[in-house]
Amino acid sequence: MDTRIIRREEKKVVERALRYFGVKSNLDKATQEAAELTVAISHYDERRTEDYKKALINEMADCSVMIDVLKLILGLTDEQFQAERATKYQGVVERLALEGE
């Protein structure tokens, strides 16, 4: 399936969720998902089992959905968000250069 079609469908779902649940509820949900991701990372770091790996992937996906919701709440386009990500990646590149990598 064409990824553009998938993204369009995902955007429709995100828009519906925002209309139905509202901004406050979605902000609370994003906070909850971020906390669950933190716990999943910690568990995976401590144990490194397949079950914890699956749980971590699940929480990553949940956070990814909530990032899409947050972008909509903030009025960010995908391009604007990608530009911010590129800035963050550039920071990593610069830190690596300082470390001699």
C-alpha cells in the first residue's frame, strides 16, 4: 500500500481523535504515553528479553501516534517537524565530531 495513503488515513484518525477527545485529554494521553515509554525503556535496558523488546516497540508506536496528535494541536506541518528533527540530528553530528567519531 502506498505510504501516502496510509499517512492520509492516519491524519484523518488523528483529526477525529482530537475533535472527539479534545486538546486537554490528548495532552494528558501524550504525557501518559511518554511516561509508559520511559518505563518500557528502563525495563528493556534492565532485562533485554523479547517480551520487553515487544513492550518497548509497542510504547514507541503509541508515542509516535501521540506525536502526530501533538503536531496537529500545535499546528505543525510534517515539514516543520522534520526540520526540527534535522536540527536535532545535526546536533548529534556535531557532538560526535567533538568526540572524534
